[in-house]
Amino acid sequence: MAHDDGRRVPGRAEVERLLAERGERLLRTAIVLAGSRDAGEDLLQAALERLFKNWRKIRGDPEGYLRVTLAHLAADGWRRRGRWRNRLGLLRAEETGYLPDGTGEVDLRDQLVRLLIQLPPRQRTAVVLRYWEDLSEAETAKLMGCSVGAVKSAASRGLHRLRELSQIDYAPEGTQA
């Protein structure tokens, strides 16, 4: 790919290889962080734009840079929109007309994503990076720009809240969770 003035886009081959090998996983991460497929695609696109813009400054792993950028852009978006939880109504089944396809795995993943978007941003990021992306505590801490202890705390609180939410949201009517 060339710029309008004929210059080659730096890192294009490396990024194409990265996207061929890890693109689907990066997109899934972006979708979970953003809360919807469309927003996730936009989030990944913005991260890729930053990757190309800053290519000469990037030292080391472009995938790591993309993951950090995804987490930061998602957090920036939540801050920009203020109380991001107000957006939850847009994702509810009644309003989207979403009908599960009937497979247990898809339903379970859908439930998990719906629960994840109810977590505060820091807990959500820690849980997604730690358990969805299967990163170590040290890798997660590096990506989040915090200590391993902060990751442990945020992930623990996030998992505890997910357990609470799953009992509240999915308890049969007329019973207590």
C-alpha cells in the first residue's frame, strides 16, 4: 500500500500477517470491550490507524501495541460518553430483537458478553484480558498500565460481580438467587 505521494506504508506486510494470524481474536476482544460488533470493528479500525501512524515509534510486538491501544481507546470511549451504563438499554434483547440461534455455546457466550458489559471499565478490561484473552497477570498489568496487584483485585472483583449478576439476571421468576 502506498501513500498518495508514493511512499510505502511502513509495516504493512507485518500487519497483514498479524491480522491473518490473530485478526479474529483481536476483533473478538474489541467487540467485548466495545459492547457490540459494530463498535468493536470501529475500535479495532481506530487501533490499526494508530498502529500505522505510530509504526516507527513502536518497539517490539505490534500485537501488544494493538491490545494496549484497544484497551485505552475503549476506556477513552467510556469516559467520553460519561456513564457508559446508560448504553446498556441499546443491547437488551427486547430492544435489539436479538433471538438466540439455539446453540448452547452461542447463548452462553451471549450471556457472558451481556454480563461483561455491566462491569465497570477497569474490572471489565481486567477480566477480558486475563480470562478471555488468557493473558498472565503480568501481561495484563503491562497492558493496563498498572500493578499485578491491581489486576488481581480488579479481576477478582469483576468475577465476583459477574457471579452476582448471573444469579440476579438469570434466576427463574419468583425465586431468589
